[in-house]
Amino acid sequence: MKSILSNPYRITGILSNASTREILSRKGKVTAYAKVGKEITSEYDFPFFNSLSRTNSVIEKAFSDIEQNQNKVAHSLFWFTNLNPVDTTAIQHLINGNKEKAIEIWSKLTDEKEVTSKNFSAFNNVGTLYILEDSKEKLKKGITSKIKLIESESFKDFVHSVADETFSIDRNKQIEILIDELLTQFKNKYSTSEIIELFSNCTGTTQKYLSNKFTEDPIHKIESQIEKTQSQRKNNKGNAYHFGIDLHKTIKNELSLLKSILGAGNLQYKMLSDSVANEILQCGIDYYNESDKQKRTGNYLQEALNLLNTAEILAVSVATKQKIKENISTLEGMKDKELSQAIDILKSIKEVFQTNEAKITKDVLQMPMGYNQSINWTKVNQMIANSLDWDKVVELIKETIPLHNVEKIKNSIQYSKVTEYKALVDFLIDKLNYNQKNQVKYICYWKTIITSAPSSNKPKNTYQPANRTSDSNGNNGCIYWIIGIILFIILLRACN
């Protein structure tokens, strides 16, 4: 770690609790060596460290960096102090290259121990060694050790051991300085979640400061992206589906990060997540309404539902979740709307025709017949076939079951309803002439309709009742049966 390997105390070759006189003495010696090009070494160039280049400018800067008390404290937290016989023994092991033995000695004073006036230097020293390790678990122990020292009442003893006795320091501010330095070293090396884990044993000021550091940028990004999406949606509702998808894709990592840092119950996180959910919900609603208004083809309803389902996952508050559920329910009800509407229309046409058919048949069968008289069923069937104005029926079909509706009916997975639709279409097509069939053949999408008439342009109705028994449940749905019956009676009388 650069804060240790390039520490000004290391460069100058002294411990951080060196007195002012020792610092000046060392400065004079090192400066003299540098001027004549003589190699500068120190007993604190521990064997497990990499080599160090001590140029004249590097040395001057190092001594400058430890002139002020605040800087002395900051750099001391990334170096070593020798304040008691235990420190002397452990540091001698470092000089000999036995880092593990030094850790063992200091750990006996720190592991599961509180910081006191007798062991605070051990917390700093062992913390420095742990921070040098590649293991994240040891790095975590080193950070915990440093923070624990700063938060303790004995930190003032540490400060006075490396700076003037009169110097006082803000512990919270020092924690922030330490964290900032560590974060600089961790940049591009550890992910945010890994860094948070490294500080997970720390509480209080540390967690609060980290929270602010790591949430400021994500919060700004989320808020900015919501505003951008709102503006795009209002200007182009027809493309709102893609705006909603992009919003979720852009901020989902930031939301996850905020949740891990702040917690699912944090008010700020809940408000932001709900804001994103509400915007994605509105994208779905606007997209569906605009697509329906423009009578677009394609499954835009399902795309809108996909957005609403995403919004439901992101929603946190009960009110937001409930609003989204209600809109999902509304859109679900719109599924196969075109199929249901088509079935209702076709069914009503069939029912009117069958009512007319029953009424005409009943009236014919109830007519008094003379000797050797018989019913001309060909004419009766023609009367039944003409009991509806099929040209008007065709216009009704074209208006209420347009081509884009049939495109949606094709994609329906409501197989029983599709079967019902096909049966009703078959019934209708059978009643139309070839010109009429040609106008609405698109509703019969599953097969080819012949629209060229061979000889007659009216389909034949071969209906003939087996006996004179008729249904008694007629109504006034027929629009031509009275005229037909009168003509029929006239024909019968003419035959007599």
C-alpha cells in the first residue's frame, strides 16, 4: 500500500514517535548523504519491503510532509511507533525480517482486547502490518484496528506520542481522513461491496461517513435518470417502453448498492426505489395508451405489462405496490379484448339470424294448408337467408373487427375462445355471397376463402325441418319475415 511503502517516515528512515531533535538530526545526516551521492539506508528498511529510491527531492518532500502536527498524525497511522519494551521486541523482529513473529507479539495485546494506555501503540503497529497483507480478511483486521484506536480515549496518548503535547485533534475528522486515504488506495482494486465489507466491523462515525461517501453519487445518478426519463416520456409516449427499460437498466446497480449500504428499511432508499417504480409504471401506462390510440400491431400490451411487473418488483411502500397491482389487473383484463369483442359481435349476428330462422319456420309451419298443398322449402330457405341485411352485417364486421384486431387474435393463447371464434366465423362466411366474403375474408385467417362465384352469387341454404313441430320461443328479431310470409301466401293461392 502506497500510504505505507511511500510513507515520509519510511523515506526519512525513522519511527513516527521520533522526537523533534531526532528528526532534525536525521534530516541533517540524510541531506548530507544525498548531496554527495552516498547511499542512504535505515534499520527500518525492513527486508519484506521493496527497495526505495531516496533522491534529494524525495527526501526534501518527506521531511516537509511531517513538519505539521496534523500531517504527523495522519502519516503515523500508516507507520510504526516504539513506545514500550513490547514494541521494541516486535520491531526488532521486523528488522530481522520476521514479520509473522512481530504480528504474533502485538496480536496478544490486541486480539479481542480494548484499547488502553498500555496497548494503543500495538493497535497501530499491528494494524499497519495487516494493511500490508493481500488477504482481505487481514486487511479488514488492520482497518478495524486503526479505527478502534482512533475512536478510543487513548487516541490522545497516541497523538501526543507523535505530535506536540499541546496538539488536540478531532477524532471524527481523523477517521474521515484515514478513510479517504484508504479509499484512494482501494480505488480500482476492490469493488464497492468489497470495500464496504472491509469496513463492516466498524460502527458509528465510520459507517455514517462511508454511507455518505458511497451514496452521494448513486443518489444523484438515480434522481437525474428519473428526470431524464420523465422528459423523454412526455415528449414521446410511443417510445415510453424503451425509456422505462433503459431507466431500469441504468440505475438497477445503484439501487442495489444503496440497499446494501443504507438497508431496505432506510427512508431515503425507499423513497428513491418508489420513485423509480412510479416512473416505470407511468412509462408502461403511457406506452399502452399511445399504442392503443395509434392502433399499433404487435404485442404492446404484454410489453406494457413487463414494465409494470418490473415496477412492482422495485416498489417498496404499500401504497406504491397497491397502485401498481391495480394497474396490472387493469391491463390483464385487456388481454384478448379484441378476441372477446369479436366473439360477442359474431355471436350476436348468429343469434339474430337463428331467431329469425326459428320465427319464419314456425309461422310457415302454422299456416293452414289446402288439399295437395305443400310448402316450398326452397323459397322458405331463401326467406331465411335474406332475413338479415348482409351488406350491413359486412360493414359492421369491418368496423368492429378490423384487420389489426385479427392480428392480435392470431397471437391469443386462449385456445377455447379461439375455437369458438373460428366456428362463428365459419357460420358467418357460409351466409355471405362471394362479394361479401371478399370484403371480410381477413377474419378467417386460418384458411383460404374462395371469393369468385361459379354461377350464383348467393350461398345455398339446405335447411329443411323434419316435421311441422316448431320452437315456440320466437321474437321480433326478423326484419323481412312479414313481407316474405305475405308473398308466400300469394304464391300458394295462385297455385290453386
